[in-house]
Amino acid sequence: MAETSIKEVARRAGVSLGTVSNVLNRPETVTPSIRQRVLEVIAEVGYIRNDSARHLRNGRSNTVAIVVLDVTNPFFTDIVRAAEEVIERAGSMLVVCNSGEDAAREQRHLDALVAQRVRGLLITPVGSSAKRLDQLVQRGIPVVLVDRGSGRANRCSVAVDDVTGGRLATQHLVEAGHRRIAFVGGPLSIKQVSDRHAGAQGVLADHGGGELRVFPTRSLSAEAGRQAAESVCALPASKRPTAIFCANDLLALGVLQGLTAAGLRVPQDIALVGYDDIEYAAAAAVPLTSVRQPREQLGRTAAQMLLEEADDPARHGHRHVVFQPQLVTRESSSIVRRKGR
């Protein structure tokens, strides 16, 4: 808001510009009667303070940003909601940006956020974004990786042990007698996806073989899952996997739809396991077995670490927190033990 608007408030209230400033920024320093008079004038003239300009004059805005891979995925929605609670309690505002799993789009968001001088950044990066994020840190912008290990000394991270998560899902299927297992997910350039795949591979290696056939996807969406199901159904029954492990629940829900449309039964014909344990997993037509991630804990922890660094960067020590996943079994993989398949 222009300076003349502040002058207008001061003129109508019969006080100095400094008094108006104190009412806006340090109300406890103004007597109640004068404070009330100034607030009444502010409401009367419709004055809106320009917090953006004020923060930029101080060298940094009061806005925290979070950049996620897919804003439509309930997994990220839960993370954002938990982070927002922490950020708002600290008097800041959280802005959400969606990269759409597109590195170029992610870079455009980062450029815009640097221009806005954000207080800090929470991000689940697309692929390897180390150089781009280093540039933000060099500018004095705290960065915390979310759902991704950092491996860097100059920024914090919160993640889940996705290799273990992949192992939990696949071990569950192997113990049910499955040896022909499909992995549906992609792109493998996304670290979480490649880690879950690696965990699945490790289990089959431990058990002396078996087949892990990869059905790569261009995204982690339900539509990509439906397309993968079409590829699975096109195989001869003798070659078709008896179980499918999906890199996330949206893919698994799409696979479930595709298998059902093709006349295949879950779990009788093909067992199915997802990842994330979003709310829709338990509510699916066939309740979905899934690897649960502590989504709210990820969001809260990341936000707290970011604020700690923003408030006292000199004393802040970077941390890398890794949570453990948990397998939640439901009907989609509940099946009699298969022999010799």
C-alpha cells in the first residue's frame, strides 16, 4: 500500500505515522484508547498493510514454499497439511508449488521463489537437483528435502527408508508363494521409485531367484496404472505375473481398475500391493495392501527443521531424519499360498 494511505490513516486518527506503525507492528506499545482509534480508522478507509514490501526491505519475505511432485496425490496433500500447521503457528505462510514431475517446471518455480526471497524451501525434487538446490543455499535460503534423503552437509532432509519399504512389500508376496512378480512404477529416475524397486529386487535375490518384471510408467498416476494393467493383461496366462507391487497407491488403484475391467480378480488371480497407504487405499473396491509412510510426521518434521534454520542459521545443525515404513495388509493380497508358480 502506498505511503499516502498510511498518512491518511494518521491524519484521520490524529496521530503520528510512528503511532500507526506501532499499532500495526507493536500494538502493545500503544495505549488501548489510541490503538482502538487507529484500528477504527484503518477499517473505515480500508487500509491494507503491504507485508510483502516490509519483509523485502528486511531482506527476506515471511513466506515458506513447498514444491511437490504431484499436488493431486493425497500423499503430498497430507504432507502439505501437516507442514502448513507448523508454518502457520510460527506466523509464516506456506505456498504450494507443483512440479508435476517435470524438472524444467521445477526450475521455473525455484527461480520465481528466489525472486520472491522466500524464507525457506521444502522440496521433493525431480531427479537430481543438487546443483540447483546448492545455489539456493548459497543465497542464504534454507532448504529441506522432503521424502528424499539429502546426502549433503548443507541442508536437512526427512525421508522414509524406501529400500526397506520395497522389501516389506515383496517379502509379503514371496511368503504368500508368489515367484512371478511385477513391479509397476516410474520413472526410475525418481529416487523413491528406484529405491522401492531395489528393495523388491533384493528380496528375490535373497530367495534364490524368481522373476521381477518391470512395467515402467511415465508418471505415478492412476491413469499410468491402468495402462500398465493393460500390458499385464496382454500377456499369456502362463507368463502373467501372479502378483504386482506398485510404486505408489495411485498406480495400484489404477492397476486394480484395469485388472477388474479385464475380468481378472484381485487377489484370486493377481495379488496387489501399493505404497503410501493413502486414505483411498482402505476404501478401494478391494481394500489395498500398502506400505504405510508417516506422511504427517514427514511434513511436521521438515517444517520444524526449516524454521529452526531460518530463525538461527548460525547455530543450526543440519540433520537427516529417516523414518521406517510399515506394511499394512488388506484383502488385495490376502490369498492362499501358491505352490510352484
